[in-house]
Amino acid sequence: MYNIGFDAKRAFNNASGLGNYSRLLIESMLSAYPNYQYLLYTPRIAPAFEAWGKRIQQSGAQIEMPSKRFQRFFRSYWRTVSLGKQLTSQQIQLYHGLSHELPMGLPKGRIKTVVTIHDLIFLRYPEYYPRIDRFFYERKIKRACTEADAIVAISEQTAEDLVKLLKVNASKIQVIYQDCDPVFKSSLCSGKESSSVIPYIFVAGSFEKRKNHLKILEAFAQLPEDRPRLLFAGKKTAYLQEMLHLAKKLGIAKEVDIQGFVAKEDLPALYQNALFTIYLSEFEGFGLPVLESMACGTPVLTANNSSLPEVGGQAALYAQPNDVDGIVMQMRRLLYDDELRETSRLASLAQAQLFSSEKAAQQLHALYASLI
């Protein structure tokens, strides 16, 4: 029986992104390989994830948090520096850093290490990140990739970036695709929009400049007057004000609906009732909203860059993220070609089935076994 440690900070403290990845991976390993001992290391547990923590413990996992007063006061130090001794004393055989980093000072050879790298967007688009953040991100990821026995990249795009931008040894990298949360696959719609819902296009993605919402607004304003509404959802940010200002300038403010943060359990309904989903990010390490939409049977218009074609395959429609005319053309096709929309819906459901938590767990297990 293996003793496997996971960096569970994101799992217990992040509502989306890295948190979703960490929770689903941990759940998948517990389900597929319940006979192993799993220890989850986190500096704290946010109230929103206390119930999840209890469920995971009932499944057999063990949660480890700072036990000493000094460690609780300096939680980052515990996670980065002190954790190595604790992992050794608890006879951890393999430690998996689920979000770009590994503790310092792990005994080489005694504890095998794996690190997941999600993306290197901070190197490709440095203008979106403060200089101090870029400095620490690069330092942290370089060290983790150098010291890790194996690296999990969540897409071929990320694997290529690791080799090209950080000169990582390609032989250490294995691409293991993630899945979306089961909630998106458990309640598939019939493929017909609900007659009780005013028709809308759903724009996925948080309110940040890289998600390219301004170009979507420009394209939407060029559609015919019988266009449906445009629905955005996400945690409100300063960028949202820029979006609203542009919508007003374009004369479409009354046709744009803004929802705040939407809980995971409520997201499937937003996808399922939409005519189609738009996700035209400038760059992504994976692009989870594309997979979520496809799993709900909703056609997707996404960007033809980075990892997004890896996820969308032949099911999605594509456009250059900064080509407004191209975006308008693809939006018109999805709006007015009922046959295309139905074909895309069926293709989306099939494409989503290619991404499986069970398959990811099997690949991880094989990787772990090859190291221990």
C-alpha cells in the first residue's frame, strides 16, 4: 500500500480553477484506488470546504494541517519549508504538488515527487501580472520542475511551453487531461432550449482582460436586431466596469445581463439553457468552460489558439479571438443555422466523453507506480 501526499491548499481554499482540479483529482484517486493511504496537506480550510473535507475523510483520506503555534502563525513557511520533515516522518512515499510547487528540502530518492503545471500564461502575457508576482511564479515553477521526478502537464500546449519557455527536460513531462466536475455530466439537457427562458448566449469566463469580453461585445453589437440577450457570469472585478462602459457606448447595455459569482451546482443550468456558449480567451492552459459546455450538450464558439482546440476537437466552432468579423460570422452561424447547432450539440456530447476522471486516475496511478 502506498502512502501518497497531496498539496491540498487549493482544494480546501479555492472555489474554481486550481481548486476544482485538485478536488476532482483527489476524489478520483480515492474512488479508483481506495486501498492507498492519502494524506492531504493544507495550511487552512476555508468554511466553504469544511463539508467537502468531512466527506473526503469519510472516504479514508487524512487531512494534515499545521499543529504547532509557530506553524499556524507562519503557514506559508510550514507549507514551503517545514513540510519536508513532516513528510519524511510520516513515511510518505510520493508527494504530488497539484499547483505548480513543491516543498523545499525533500530528501532526494526517499520521497518521489510529482508536480502539476497548469500553464505559463504569466510568461506569455506578462502585462497581465505584477512584476513581483512574475518573479516568484517563475522561481517557484523552475525549482519545482527541476526537483520533481515527474511533471504532469494538463495539455500539450502546457507541455510545449515548459520545454520552450523554461527549457524543461521533455522526458520528465506527461500530459494528463483533466475532466470537468460530474455535475456537468449528470443532468444533460434534451437539446431544446426551454420555452420558459428568454433566449440568450452565455459568455463563460471570469471578468479579466485575457478572457477577451470586449471583442465579444463588439461582435454582438453587429448581429441583427433579432439577436438574443448576452449573459455574463462571474465574480465582479474592475474589468467589469470597462465592459459595461463599452456596452453602453455600443448601445447594447439593455441587452447585456450580468450575474455575479455562480455556484458550481447552478452552472449547468446556465450552459444548458443557452443557445450556445462563447469562450474566446486569448490563451489557456486547458479551458475548462469549453469542456463544461460540451458536457451539458451546448455548442461552443471558442478561440483557435493555445490548448482550446485540444479540448474542443471537431465539436467546437472556432474564431481568432481578436478578429471581430470572424467572431460575428461564427455567431451568426450558430444563431441562424438550426441544423448546425444540433449537429454541434451531439458532437459536443461525444467530445466531452473523451475526458474522463477515471482515465486520468489510471494514468496518474501508472505514473506513481513507475516512480515508487
